[in-house]
Amino acid sequence: MELRTYLKINPADSVVVCLVEKKKGEVIEVDGQQIVLNQDTPAGHKVLIKDVNEGDNIIKYGYPIGHARQGMKAGDWVNENNLKTNLSGTLEYTYQPVNEELNIPNENRTFKGYVRKNGDVGVRNEIWIVPTVGCVNGIAEKMAAQLAQETGLEGIDSVHAWHHNFGCSQLSGDHENTRKVLRDICLHPNAGAVLVLSLGCENNQPDDFMKMLGDYDKERIRLLVTQKVEGDEVEAGMAILRELYAIARQDKRQDVSVSKLRVGLKCGGSDGFSGITANPLVGEFSDWLVAQGGTSVLTEVPEMFGAETILMNRCRNEKLFQQTVSMINNFKEYFLSHGEPVGENPSPGNKAGGISTLEDKALGCTQKCGKAPVSGVMEYGDRLQNPGLNLLSAPGNDLVAATALASCGCHLVLFTTGRGTPFGTFVPTMKIATNPTLAARKPNWVDFSAGQLVEGRTMQELVPEFIDLVLAVASGKPARNEENGYREISIFKNGVTL
């Protein structure tokens, strides 16, 4: 079988994507027309297949990804130097619902999870130390290391202190964002037990914070206020942690319906392959999971700009549509309020990998959520209420967005990447490579290579393999970030610091 070296994604497109590096003078044939390349063109980048005038839209994925900065000829390399975004300010939208049946059978699959007292399910059984303020980070990390050494982690998956810099000297929205995310971490079912560690004088007052947890399991979530401890606060904390460990180590995995699984969808270090390999693969998984009664969550609102109407029209009802409109326009207003344009999102790595405008990025990014209808829309810090596909308000920053996905209740995060990244948030963060080069170069970072799709494998072959891997990770197989010990949190900040 002859492998493709370029791809026209949609019949309406005015570009093709090079799947391998192409040299000036090479000839490609598209729709019966022979086109001579006018420049060397890297893999993942776009070649124009018809002449355009200055201001004409360039079409990819069947949608405009910007307009030509000047007249261009068929065979030209299309990149950020000759393509300009069409995005500007906020817009008005009209609900034009599109209902597409998934037609995916329920396979009644299970994974091995931890069923909690409240009926929630975790995919890990860990002990977490959650500082209410950054002042006690060092104490938390010292205690986590000591407990891991004492116990050898026998009977639990891990011990972690979730280092952050906030909890004090914040106002209004920032303060509430911090409190909500820390609350969500404390209540996350991947934790078998939690020690909430406070200083005592911070704005995030410990007693008020504990009230935010609602009707929580007081046996497994404990509070220590270090300023109230006479003498050694580390030993006081260790006494509590030893009790929590004795409880958590008794937990056992059991078969749980895949309908209980909640998965976050994220991309970072994207490239020109993202929208044709890894993101469509994750989209297939998302649709499969939704069809099983499970839940997936898409975030990175700025990376929806240019593709937002696709998501809006998949909303189940007018209320969800209006919530999505508000989510998009509120994030645009956030950009504009800081004097920043709404269309300058692609990073240097994105551009080097073949993504030229935010629309180009967004139309690839949103493929991670497949074709399922939108069942829920959440503000930053909200917790999941609705099964099915949900949208979550959060920025595109990898650490902030992945933390937000975990905080809303996702058990793990599927993270597609073309350039590669090692990080993980406080839940397993699986890396799906968009191209075979990355997968071969960074096997210690990459959990799965969707680049196999440009090496001759088919989507029909890869989807079952990918489903099996995700369920294996949900059942306890460590993701690469867990094997490497790369785990952290990052909380969204907008306002002043006192």
C-alpha cells in the first residue's frame, strides 16, 4: 500500500496538508489537477491548491482559517506570514441546532475502580495533602515525603502534596477560584484520604473552607491548622496521616461500569497533524464514551474561537446554547479588557508545526470532542453535574486547563500533542502523539501514537486499541507522567495580588 504524502481534509478546502516534507518543484495531484510546489514546505504545513486574491478566505476543514494577506498562487506554502486571522471582537450568534445520532452500541465495558462511600468512583487510591495557602507548601511536601518513606506506599497508589502559591492576598474572583479548585481537589474520588493543611491567618480561612466541602466524609478528610499546634507541626500532621493511611490502604479495586468514567480533553504543543490524527482519534473515543453513558469535558475556550458555532449548534437546547455564547464572549471580553486581541493564540511551536491562525488551531482542537451533543456548560471551578459531553470555561494554558478538567471531576486527562510535553496534573494525564516522529523521539513522554494514522493504520484499527489503553489506565496502569513523577496543579489568576 502506497502511503499518502499529502492530504486534502475536506472537499471544500483550498489547501492540502503535507504529511511529509515537500521540496520546491515537487508535483502533487489534487482533484485531477497537477500542482507544482513553489517553496520547500515542512511536514504538517499547508500548500495552496488554487490561486487566491488578497483578502480571500483560505479554507481548511471546510471552514475559513483566515484570509490571504496578499495574492497567492497554487503551490504556495501557506503560513502565518501570508495568512491572517478573521477573528476580532465579540459576536452575536443564532441557534441553529444540529442533532447527529452517534449510533454507537453500548458494549457494557467495565474498569477496575474504587467505589467511594458517597457512590462516586475513583481511578486511583492516593493520599493527598492540600494546602489552603502557599505558606505551608514546604510543610506539606515534607510530610508527603515522610509518609511515602514510612509506608513504602503499600496498599495505596501514591502520596502527594499539591503545591500552589495562592490562598491569601487575593481578591474577589481570584480568591473564589482558588477556594473552588482546592475544594474540588479535596472532594475528588481519586483521593482515598485528604489532609487539609492550613496556616491559620490566611484569607482562605480554614473553618470557612471546610464548610465549602459540604457533607464530606469526615473520617477521610481531616484538617490541621499549623499555627494552633504546640511544637512540631510536622509530627502532628504525620499522626493524622498515619490514621488516614490505615483507612485508605483497606480500599480495593472492583469492577465499575464505564458509564462512571469522566475524561478531560486537552491539547498542547499542537501541530499540523493534530487535527488529522490525535484529535480525531480522541474525538472517536469521546463519542464512544458518551454512547456508553460516560462523560467527557472539553475546555480551552480561546481555542474554540473560530470553531465555536460548531459547538453552539450541537447544544441540546437553547439554554445550553446561550450558556456557550456567554462562555465564548466572556472570554473574548477578558482578552479585550487587558488590551489583547482575541486571535493571537498560536504559539511559536504551533506555527513551526504548521498551525498559522487561531481558527486553524480551533478547528483542529475542537475535534477532540467528536460529534456528540453538548449536555452541559460549566464555569471555571464548577463540578460536573451532567453525563455526556460538557464544555468547561478555562484558558488554553496547559497546566491551568488540565487542572481545571481534573477539578471539575475528570478521572484522567487525554492530552494530544505534536511538539511533546512531559507534565501531568493531579490526575493521570495521558499524552497522545500526533505524529510518529514525536512518538519515536519521546517514548518516555508519550502514552499512545496517533501518528500511526499517517503510517498506514486506520482509525477503525486504532480506536479499539486506544479504548483498551484508556480503560487500562483507569484500572491502575500508570500513565507516563505518573511513571516519571511529573504531577502538579496550577490555578487561574486574573486580578491583583495584595
